[in-house]
Amino acid sequence: MLASGILGTTKESIEFFKKAGAVVTKSIGMEERKGHPNPTFVELEHGILNAMGLPNPGVEEYVKEIKDIGIENIIGSIFGKTTEEFIFVAKKMEGYVKAIEMNMSCPHAQGYGDAFPTAQIRKTVERVKKSVEIPVFVKLGVENIKERAEEAVKGGADGIVAINTIKAMAIDIETSMPILGNIYGGYSGPAIKPIGIRCVYELSSLGIPIIGVGGILTGKDVIEYLMAGASAVQIGSGIYYRGKEIFEKICLEIKEWMKEHGYTKLQQIRGIAGKYR
């Protein structure tokens, strides 16, 4: 799948990814949000640091953008400060997407994302589930991920998406200033893959599908996530490194690896590393 936040804002950009198994939209809230001031993006040695700040046009305008879109499987990423905000956006999105992804993991948007209280996750997921008739996934970050995931499962989540970017920052040593306008941002790319793998491995015992995200650039990266217990994966920063054709490239690389190692079905490798738990 295409991960949320990567060219998932306009109809035209989403339709670039017809070869992906699914496309997750940019995270959408109740109302328009401008996001953080520039600079919002910097490439570092082993990844990308961004602080967009959940910019979006608001759900009322956004559903107009994805109406009649030429993509079969769209997952609507949503965010909110309260249970009621999550419910409102989920219900507005329901008629246009195949599933909902609740963003409870953005590390750099005050009051949203990973700031959503763990104690409220169960109730909020439960009420969102009751308000829509499509699957509901919960996207979580690395902080207290097992505890937060357990609360999401208790609320009836259909799957957990792990992980989001990791809170980080960079400083320009010539000016002594933080590079990002927001000071803090979310770090993604190859450097966070081992953390994503660890989180998926830990969560795979929860008994619901886990969607792995973080640092996927190659077919071998996907194989590793599957061995950790992922049922599916999402790709974000990999688009920056390998272009929008990355989905086709990775599928070919997976097939080649499986042939070389004598596997005929993905089910044969999914969760295989769990026997060492």
C-alpha cells in the first residue's frame, strides 16, 4: 500500500499509484489545517525528516477530491483531538473509501496523533467502529506501542498499522538553528526499519492483522516485515528513493527471492520468525 502522507492529497497524485495494492490518503481532519511553517523537509544521511503538521483541506472539501477517483482500494486516513472528531470524519469518509485508518501516531502535530491519550483509545475505536460499516485500522507510533495497540484491540480495531515516523530534529551547525520550522519533525527512511520490524514482531501476538511500515525500499525489506508477522506493508519514503514504480519493482524482487529460496506462497514466510519468540 501507499502510506499516508505521500502524494495522497489530490486525485491526480493518488491516481499515480494504480499498481499499488491500496492507497492510503493524506490524514484528513474536520476542518482545514495549514500545517507547520517552512522549512518542513530535509534529507539526512540515512533518511528523511519532515514536519508537515497535518495540512489538509478538511473532510468536506476532501471528499469532493476523491469522488469518482480511478483507484479501487482507497483507505481514508483520519485524525482528531476527540472521539467526536474521529467519528465525524470517519462517517464523512465512509462513502468514498474501503477502510478507515485512525492516525494516532503523528509525532509533530500538537494535540493530535501520538498526543491522543492512551486511556481514550479503546472507547474512541469502539465508537468509530459502531459509526461505520467498513474496516477500521489504527496507526500507532513507537511510544508505548504495545499498550496503545492492546487498547485498540479491546476497542475492536480490525488491524494495527505500525509504525509512523519517529520524533526527531536536526540542527544547522553553521547558524546554530534547528533546520525545521517546527523544530521537531518525524524521521522516516531506511534508518527506522529495524524499529518498525521490532514493533511488528511484538504486536504480531495480538491476534489481528498488523500492517508494517517504515524504511521499506526493497523486496527483501518486505520479506523481513512478513517474517516478523506483518499481514501487509505500506511504503512511504521509498517513493522518494525509487520513484512511483517502486510497487512493481518490489513485487518482482519478492517473487525472485521466493523462487530462489523455494517458497511458493507468502503464507509460508508470514510470521516465520515468531517461532523464536
